[in-house]
Amino acid sequence: MGSTEINISNANEDVELLKAHAEVYNHLFGYADTLALRTAVELRIADIIHSHGHPITLSQIASKIEAPSLDVTYLGRVMRMLVRKKIFTIEYNNQTSGEEVVPLYGITTTSKWLLYDQDLSLAPMFLTLSDPLITKPWYEFSRSIKEGGMPFVKAHGMSVWEMASKNKEFNNLFNVGMTAATKPTLDAVIKGYKDEFSKLEGTLLVDVGGGTGNLMAEILKAYPKIKGINFDLPPTVASAPQHSGVTHVGGDMFKEIPSADNVIIKSVLHDWADKECLTILKNCQKAVSEKKGRVIIVDIVLHPDGHGIFDDATISLDLLIMANTDGGKERTEDEWKKLLKEAGFTRINFIPLQTIMSFSVIEAFLQ
């Protein structure tokens, strides 16, 4: 083995050493990418440019930002960063100011996802997940590794669920962000599982931990002959809007789930450790018809060594779950199989979805 010592005097002659040096800096300043983009989302810069229908100048962007003493120089430096990261485009036009070259900023396919005025906007999710209340627990990782315990509790003195119940502003931020994160997956679930949903028409389907009922509402829009129950905690369903055909039922999934022909559970199990998941899954078993019933899990399947376009993001998402839950995690296919077999399911199918992140439908049968 060669020496592990870094010889700085030779660094300029060693391209690989310089690349590694640069890589450390890129990781160090990774937060700059997030926070520069957060700035653009807060100021609605993508919407400002989009409203003009063509690339516009920095001054035109600035004129649409309501502020008593806006600093255009600061704005320009943030835009320079975001152009480099391909969030916005830049082109030059010297027609509008004589000989002066004026940069014009345009939106990209990436920044279109951050437009507030479109149904699948990720802007609310971005603001939620980059909020200091959500990022603060990450600074507790090393202490949690050494001592155990939930990073969110170490950072805030309470769990994320307790904070949501006590802090209305945080609760609203969290709910709006999670709703925005969920929207792009709903259509993929309906389309990706259409052959099986069509077989469920005339049966009773319960959405466990369904929140305000958005998933069940979308299922019933596409398959109105399915009878649907949205099941969640009483305070959640009490404030849920009325959806056509959806019956809201309050309860506790750790105690009992309403009887049904089939159960669907989306983005719930990743919030819990295996022990709690087993309790939920066994209650799902009790709820469904043993012979024909199935538990339909919609969740991420992690690919740690994968090369898919979302595989890096899902590894990061697993750390987000680690930061904010007590034992929750994203699971690999093998981990899902182990968990479901331990819960008593004998037949398991994985159906990958063409959607944001690496979501799959995981079918679990008792027979």
C-alpha cells in the first residue's frame, strides 16, 4: 500500500489529488446549492420570469419583488450561482441598452417544477424540507450515533408529531409541504396499478394513514365503483375535506383498522421502526379478507448501489427520515421482504412505478 499522507507541495502536480481536494469543497458548500435555491423559491423568481413568457433582465426580476430596499447586487450573485447549477439560463442582449451587454435570465425544465402556479409544484415541499426546524436535527447526527435517541428530539426537545400538534405554523408548513411532495406520485399510483385497481371495483378499500383523503379521492375518481374509507387519527379526519365517495373514519392504526376487502397504505411504514411496522401490518391482516384480501403498500424501495435518476435522492431521504422519526427508514427490497414475511405474508410482489423518487407498489398476500 502507498502512503496515505498528503503532500501539499506536490498537489499542483497531482491531478487526482486536486480533484479530491475540490470534491471536499464541493461537499462542504453543498448547503449553498440548497439555500440559494431556497432564496429563489421564497422570492418566486421562477414565477416572475415565467409570467413574462421570455427571458428577462435582473432589473425586471427585481421590479416584481416586493421589498422596501432591495439589493440588486445580492440578487445578481444568487442568480449567478443558480445559472451555474442550471436552475436558470442566461443569455446576453445588447439591443436594449445601446452598447451595454445585458444578461437575460430564463427558466429551465428544473425551475418549472418550482413554479407556484402549477398543480404539481415542488416549491412548498422545498420550503418545508429546507426549513431550519427540519434541518436542525441533522446537526445532532453524531450525538445520536454516540448516544442513541432521535435527532429531532435532541434538537427540539419533542418529536416532530408533538411539534406539529403544538406549533400551528409548523403543522401548516409540514402539511402543505407533504401534500406537494405527494401530488406527483398520485397519478403514477393510479396509472401504474390500473390493472389491479380495476379488479377491486365493487369491493371495500381502506387507506390506512390516509391523512386528508387525497389518495382515496384520486382512486375513486378513476374507479368510482370501489367503496373507499380514509382512515387516520380523529383530529386529522375531523379537519379533512369531503371527497366524493370517500368515508372518513377516525381511529388508531396501532389498535385496530376497519374491516375491508383490501387495504392500501402509502408513505406510512417508512416513518416507523420494524417493531411498529409489524404491529401495523398485523392489524392490516386482521382487517382484510384472508382468502382474497391484499395489503397494498406504496412506498420507496431503496437501491443503495443503483444508478437510477432518483437513487441519490432516496439515500438522502433515508437520512431525512432518520433525522425526524424514531426508527423510521427507507427499505431495500430485501428489507421489505424480511419485514413482510415476519408479519406473516406468504406472497409478495413488487411493481415499480414511473414516478418521482423510487416508489413501488408492494403487494402482500396471506395466501
